[in-house]
Amino acid sequence: MLTEKHDLIHEFPEFNDRIHDLKINNAHFAKLLTEHDELNDAIHRAEIEVDVVADDYLETLKKQRLALKDELFQILRS
């Protein structure tokens, strides 16, 4: 099963340089980005069935990823 990429660079390619700059110069952004990437990896592993998780748990992970993405996007736009 192929899954869609949800890392921030693929989600917001127009902010590539800003993402790189904030990752280096903004500790809060870097922390949120790390959390987002870890959730993204966990979701990907569940979707390709490397890790078996309950559907409701997977949905919870996806909601958490979306909330982080929204927060990261707000920082990118500021």
C-alpha cells in the first residue's frame, strides 16, 4: 500500500526556506516539527501495516498530526 507524504516540506513546498530557517532558529517550531514528524512516521508505519494499531487510535494520531500541522502553518505564516 502506497501512502501519501505528509511531511511539512511536501505539505507546504512554498515554505521550504522558511521551514529550514525556523527549524534552526526557533526552538518551539523545531520541537513541534519533531513531534509532527514522529506522528507522521507512526501513522505511516500503521498504514503500511508494519505496526498494527486499532482504527480509532490511528484516527487519534491523524487528528494530533493535523493539529500540529495547523500550529506549524500559523508559525510559518507569521
